[in-house]
Amino acid sequence: MEFLVASAVGVLTAVGVYLCLRGRTFPVVLGLSFLSYAVNVFLFATGRLVVGRPPIIDPAAPGYTDPLPQALVLTAIVISFGMTALVVVLALRAFLEAGSDHVDGREPGAEGRR
Amino acid sequence: MNLALIALLPFLGAVLPPLLIRSGRNVCALATGAVTALALALLLVQAPAVFRGEVVRASFPWLPQAGLEASFFLDGFGFFFAFLILAIGLLIVTYARFYLSREDPMGRFYAFLLLFQGAMVGIVLSDNVLLLVIFWELTSLSSFLLIGYWRHLPEGRQGARMALVVTGAGGLALLAGLLLLAQVAGSYELTTILTRAEAVKGSELYLPILLLVLAGAFTKSAQFPFHFWLPHAMAAPTPVSAYLHSATMVKAGLFLMGRLWPVLSGTEAWFLIVAGTGLLTMLIAAWIAIFKDDLKALLAFSTVSHLGLVTMLLGLGTGTAALAAVFHVLNHASFKAALFMTAGIVDHEAHTRDARRLGGLLHLMPITGTLAILASLSMAGIPPLNGFLSKELMLEEALHTEWGGTGRLFPILAVLAATCSVAYSFRYVTHVFLGPVRDDYPHRPHDPPAGMWLPVALLVAAVVLIGILAEPVAGPLVRLAAEAVTAGAAPEATLKLWHGVTPALVASGVALFAGLVLLAAFGPIVRLREALWRPEAKRMFEATVEAVATGARAVSEAIHDERLQRMVAWTLAAILAVGLVTGWGGIGTGERPGLPVAPLGLLLWAGAIAAALAVALFHHQRLLALIVTSVVGLIVSLTFVWFSAPDLALTQLSVEIVTTVLLLLALNYLPRESPRESTPARRGRDVAIAAVAGLGVTGLLWAILTSDFAIPTISTYHLAESKPGGGGTNVVNVILVDFRGYDTLGEIIVLGIAALAIFAVLDSTFRGTAVQRLRTWSHEPEAADRHPMMLVVATRIMLPLALMVGIYIFFRGHNQPGGGFIAGLVVGVALIVQYMASGWAWARARTRIDYHALIGFGVFVATATGVGSWLFDRPFLTSNYGYFHVPLLGEVELATAMLFDLGVFSTVVGVVMLVLANMARVAARAEPQTGVPTAMDSVPEPRLADERITTTAPVPVPERTRQEA
């Protein structure tokens, strides 16, 4: 399973990076989402992969997985929502102001370069 | 305590002048003077102890981990300098009161002056070398502010900037030098460092330390080749020039060399560099000073020359030379401050300080003239004034010095410098005050009010008294300081006027005669000099600064060229390059046994890969890409379930819903498709970067997952203490609200700030260009019915159930998967569904919650819970819990952590709702039918006065094509 997780995180990262390099704001937002997935799973996985041992204290439990990365990733997921929301709102506003959703704030080749 | 107060008093007093200026200029000046006088009195209280040879110390811990202590000490040398700074400061404050005109903001001037005074006293009293550097930089800053005091003058601004660049850069070098010195000596305290001379001189770091410390000292004391900033600093008001740029601040470099004399001097390198630089500066600056027509420029170069003289004496490394250096610091401070003030008086009265337009002023302003002539004669080294005494000592030392096998060159150059000094001193006398009275002054001068000439008179009195009665007046103080400099190696010399006919006296006579001859031939020499090429320091400095700025701009424009894609590509490539170089060796397969591949796991893996690649391939179709992206989010959520992280799975699931709804709302007003505009080359480049990033992450994660923990994980503690210490069995939740509650508090604050920022961005959408675009926005409806009846009914029935689930998840969170974050998201989703199903206006009219207040409440509750621990004398955010019997519910455990979690919950609900509700509001804005009730609402929609929603259909506009954008 380790290889599956490692390679899947790699693919998520690659897709995130590729989308972040696109010229329009919406793919970039999606790219950031992909990077968030990749980073969150990566951080979570640093606690190593353990099946069936959730960190809920129970006298009958055979053992527990590492709870600390989970706690860190839990807040990271919520914070990445905040970040995605801010970026998409900025993208929307920029589009409404400039009439272009290109990441440079103007259409390629358009006048207005300083 | 008293010691620290001497340095702190001016800082504290600096608030007084700006406050008191409303009570008039006299009150303002009196307050400044009182602060200075009080500091001086505190210093003099220590005098008996210092003269008994004691070292007074005071120390307070500040950042002991960094070696930084607020420690002060007062010995003879520090006392000598502090006395000069505060005594001359008092005279300058008096003088400035009459010098500044009504239009000048006097409060600001005195505030800056006091800041400088505190910093300067701080330098000379510091025991800790880091503290010394802090004060050192503060003098550079206050000097910057004072040079640029007349903000409207470009010379002032340029001069201020130049001084800051040169002395600030020197200060950084000094910091590096002192850090090395402290490391070699094994202490940050000067009193300890000064006893470690052998260790320092024997260290292989000696030369770097010496060069760095000297870079600081030479820039501050304007030694060649850093001398050029001082003349440009003369754009400052004259009291500043007299105080900072002649009597005190520029002597900080000399102070530093004197302070570190015991540990740094006496080596070949010290002698060659310090004595050589001093002599060169003394000669070059004295030569230039002769030809300066601006009186302040003449005095500025003369100051540079005299600073060179003292530097040279310190460089000689003998006890007698050190004594002469200290003595000359005193003498120079007295006559040069007096001369600057007379130059200021001339400027003030005659409205010019150009020597070519002056002359004969002795008849018009006899008091000023007499004082200026006496001070000038002292500067020229004429007996029986104090300048003569120290110059004799200097020549005596120079006459038997040989510099690096150059024979008699050193004494000859010293005598030449003395000659130039005579020439410019007499020029100041003859070209300004002597000669016939002219009738073309810009303003007919006369003596100023006593407040302006009295400080000068006091200084000139000192010049004469020290000259005639050197031993009784200045002897003890100078010897005290010299002994502190040399660590007791100063000779028991007495200061006296007549030593007999010594070689130094002969040399003095030669210099006087030659200087007068030079001045007699002034005209031809000026013409000769005009014909020759001279380096222009200011132009060279500005060209250097310009070249550096151009270079920096070229580099940043190559990377940062307003095209985001290129910038991101560069950044990513740089990160990857660093990662590959540093992480290459660490990637490999470890020893940890892996988990067997489960068929369902393989399926999920294949699903995630396929979905991700599909998004990369079809991202042009945005709606499709968004939906497939959320599939990836769901698979991530399932991954969390699989690998024992139920809390994460719940969080991921609810965040996924909220995010998708948000992106859908946004997509409503963005183009539905991205144009295909990337060239194949760019796509190839991006694929390459992405592939390297992906492979790198895979390799890294593989290496981590196949190895065991390198060191025992701290989670063992969390698992063991969760129930007994935190009162909960859900360890993840206990970590969030208890063990690492401080992190969580920070995170909900960040989240709240993000929500407010989003609100600000969206709220102002209703003004300006954006609202025009929104109004004219039109697209074919996605569905015939905006608010389908089934959806509306279902969501309204669901709402109470969903809220119940949310509250249930909240309460069980401490022991079972759940908690404030997840409950907040669930409740947020439950509410947002109402907005989606029934429309913004409908939902808004029925919500009485102010989401801003909800966020504030959440952060407040969480913080208050933390503060509550203080009441029980426990650290911030210490949690407590107990079991209570509640009717109906039975035994219930209540922890303060629960209260904290309530704060988290409220913040999350507030954030989700603030963001989505405002997004929906934008959507409502663009809906022409807004306000039309849905079929099942019998009550009419409330009128939304504040929104000014147009109920009339918008002006039809040609539908914009999506690719147009």
C-alpha cells in the first residue's frame, strides 16, 4: 500500500503543479486544491500507514496510530479551505474588475503593459 | 540603576518637546535642557567613584539566550565621553533655541536631538557589545533624521541618505566584528573582553575582527576613503553639525578604537592600518578644507582632518599617544563646536556663509568675531590655546615614528597636514572677520542675542583656560580617561604649555610659517587647483548606488516580469533544484515492512490517478474539471478512513462539500471554459516541471513510509495523557483543544481574518466597474426552475435534522470522532443548503445571525477560555475537567476544553457562512428575478433597501461569448 499512497501523492502534486502553471485563474485555483490534497495526505502519511487502529482510547484496542499528524492535518484542511476561498474570491473580483481571468490581469497581447 | 537611567533619560524625555511645543518655544527648549541637565547631574553623581578608580556597573537581563544583556559600565573613558556629550548637549540646546526660526518645527528637532543624545550616551556606557551596536545604529538613524530635518531641501535628503548608507553599512560590519570578537573572547561583556587581550591577538580571527571593527569605526568617524559623507551631512541645521558632526557622533568611531585599544592595538596590522589611515585622512582633508568657500564645508573637512589626527595617535599604540588622543578629543570638541556655532551665527545674521561674499565682520559683530578668532587660533595650534597643546603632543609623537620602512615620510606628512591646518584656520579668520567692512552682504549683520553667543563664549573660555591652566583644569580628567583606554599603561605626564625648545616646537613654527605663506599665495593656488582633475566623491557615490540599483532591477525583472506564469515556473524550478541537490541522497527504500495491497485500495488508487489526470487533460472545461476534482477529494477522504483517521475523513468530506459549493458559485460568474492558448513548448516545460515535482514527492514519501521513526514520537505522551490529562478519549481532538490549543487558537484567528478579507473583497464588488459587469451579466439559465420545489421542501425538512447532527458531533467530539471543526462545517453545510435551495434573499431574510459577530464571539470564547487559566495561576490554555450529574442526561463530563471547542465551532460556522452567504449575495445581485418569491412561500419577500436590487429587467446587452474574456 505504501507505494500506492506515495505514487498517488506524487500524481496529485504533479497535476497541482501543472495546473498552477496555467494562464487562467480557475485552473490555478483547482491546482491549489490539488496541492492541498497532496500536502495534507503527505503530512498525514508521515505518521506511517496503519489500518484499523484509530487514535480513540479504548481498553480493548490493540494499539493506536500516531495522532499528532492527524491533528495537524485536520486544521490544515480547514485552513486550506480558507485559502482556496480567498483565492477564488480574488480571482472572481479580478475578473469582474478587469474583464479578463488571465493570471496577469489582462489578456495576452493586450495593451497596457508597463 | 542610575547608569541605565543616564542613557534612558533622554529617550524618555524625547516625548516632552513635541508635547510641550504648544506651550511655546521657550518651554520646549527648557524641558529639553532640563532632561539633559538631569542626565548630566546623574553622571556627575558618579564622578567621585570614577575618580577613585572604581568601575560602576549596572546590569539587567534582557535576552540572555542571545548573549544580550542590558548591562552598562562607567569607567574613566566612558565618563569622559558622557561628560562631553551631555555638557556640549546642554550648550547646543540653548543655542538651537535661538538658531531655529519660527517656521521650523522645534518640537521635532528637540525630540530627535534627545534621541540622538540617549543613543550616544548609550554607546559610551554600554558594557554588552550587542547593546553597543544597537545604540550605534540608533545614532546613525537619529543622525539621518537630523540631517534631513529640513525636508524641503534636496541636499538635506541626499546628505541624510548618504550618511545613513555609509554609517549604516559600517554598523553592520561592526556587528559582525563584535560578534567574532565576543566569540574569541568568550563573553559579550566589554569588561570581560578587555581582559582577554592575549586570546584575541593570538587568535587567527584577529585580522577579520580588526578589519570589521575598523570598517565600523572608520565609516562613523569619516576616515578616508569613507570621509565623503560628512561634508554632505552639513545640510543639517548648524546646531546639529556642531553637536553630531563635530563634537560627538563622529567621535564614536574614535571612542570605539579607544575602547578596544587594549585588545586590538599594539600589533603591526593595527599600527599600519590605523596610523596610516589617520595620517592620510588628516592630510587630504586639511588640504581640501583650505579651498572650501562654504564655511561649514571648510569646518567639515577640518573636522575630518582632526578626526584623522586622533585616529593616527590611537594607531601609534603608545601610552603617550593615547593620552594625546584623549586630550585632543576634548580640545577639538571645544573649539570646533564653538566654530560651528559661529559659522551658524554668521549664516543667521549675514544670510550667507560663502567666504567669498564675507569679510570685515569683526567690526560689525565684535563679540562673535573675537570668539571665532580665538577658536580658530586654537584650531591652528597657536599658543597659549588648548589646540596648541595637543598639537605639540601629536607632533612630538609623529616626529619619532617610522611607518613601514618609509623613513622620514611620516613626520613630514604630519607637518604638512599641520601646515594646511594653519592655512584654513587663518583663512576662516582673515576672509570672514578681518579686512574692510563690505557693503554687499545679503543682510547687514550684527551680533546675535546673548542666547546664541553665550554657549560659544563658554566653549571659548574652556579653550583658553585649558590652554593656560592645562594641568589643573583638564589634567585629572584626561589622565583618568587615558588610563582607562590603555588599561593603566598611560604615562604620568603632566600637561603643560612650555616644554622648552623641542623638535615639536620647531616643527610647529615651520608649519605656522608655511601655512601663512600658503594662505598668502591663496589666489594662484586656487587657480592651479581648478585646472587639475579632482575626484567628485558625491558623484562617485551616486554612480555606485545607481549601478547597484540597476543591477538589482535587472535581476528581479528577469525573474519577476509581471507575468505570473513565468514567475511561478522560476520559483518552482528553484525549489526543485534546491530539493534535488539537498535531498538526492536521502531517497531510498527503508526497512519498515509494508502493508499488503488490498484490491479496494488498488481501485481507489486507480480512481484517484485517473481523476487527477482527467482534470489535467480536460481542465479547459471548468465545470467538468471541478466535479472530477471533488471526486479526488472524496477518495482522499476514504483514504483517511482506511488508514485510521476518522476525524480527518469527516473534516475532508465536509470541507469538500463547502469548497465545491463555493467554487460552483464562483464559476457562475467566470467563463465556463479556458481558452487553449499555451504553446506546445510551454506545455512541455510545465509537464517537465510537474513530473519532476511529482517524482520527487513520490520518492520522498516512499523513503519516509518505508522507514521507521528515526526518533521516538512525542505522540506516546499524547496517547498516554489524553484521558488522564485532557479528559477525552479522542486523542486528535484532545491535541487540538488541549495539548496544542495554542496552535488551534492561532488557526481560528487566521481563518477569521481570511473570512473578513473575503468579505471585504466581495462587499466592495457592489461599487465601480465590477457592479457594471455584474449588472450586464447575462447567460442562459442552467435550469428552467431556479428553486426546484423538491429541493426546497427537502432542504427545509432536513435543516433541523442536520443541525441536530452537527450538535451531536460537537458534543461527542472529545471522546469519539467529531469536535468543533467538524461540527462547525456540518452546521455550515446545513445552512448553506438553504441558500442554495431557496435563494439568497429568502435565506437572508430569515437569518438573524450576524456572521461577523459569530466569528468574533468564537475567537473571544476561545481566548477567554485560555485567559481563564490565569485566574487559577496556571499557564495560558491549561484545561481542566470534571464530571457533573445532569438530570436526564446522567453523568456528563464537562471540560474547559469543551468551551474552547465551542469557540472553534462558532468561528468555523461564522467563517463558512460569511464566505458563502456573501458569494451568494453576489449571485443574487446578478439575478434579474431576485426578489420574486418561490412558489411555496406565501409571505412576500421583505424589501431589501440596503441592497438597492433592481427589480426591473436589466438593459439587454449583447451576450458576451465566453471566449471573449
